[in-house]
Amino acid sequence: MVTVTIKDKKGKNYLSFFAVFVIALVVAFFVWKAFLAKPAPVPPEIAEKYVEIKINFTALMDPILKELQRYAEIEPLSGDIGRKDPFSPY
């Protein structure tokens, strides 16, 4: 026969409370880091490099790109499409 004393119940209660508390702290930390923390500032040497964005359109004049061909245009289907009752067996 096993007897459970009040001391054993209190110990289990504190352990489960502590585990839930630690898990809540970990979740709160990750939520804070992901959504509430300010992002790190960009270093000035990198920010100066990308003040103006320049697009190089000469890459579009490449002769390989001029050799590409378009796909043939797909014409719409003609005639009856589908069945009157799509749920009826064949």
C-alpha cells in the first residue's frame, strides 16, 4: 500500500509550476526577440554603398537573349467542354 503525504504533493506542485514558468519565459523571450526588439542598425560603410540603386539594362542586350523564341500561342478549346453531370459514372 502506498501512502501519499502532503509533503509529496507540494513538491510535485512546485515542480510543475516551475516547469510552466520556465517554458513561459522561453516563449516570451523568443516573442520579444522576433517581434518587439529593434533591428540592429546598418553599419555606415554598407549604408553609403547602397544609397542609390543603379540598374544595369545592358544585360538585356545580350545576344543570347535575342535568340530566344516565344512559345506558340494556345488557342481556346472548341466544341463542348466537359459533361452535363460530372458526377455520373462513365
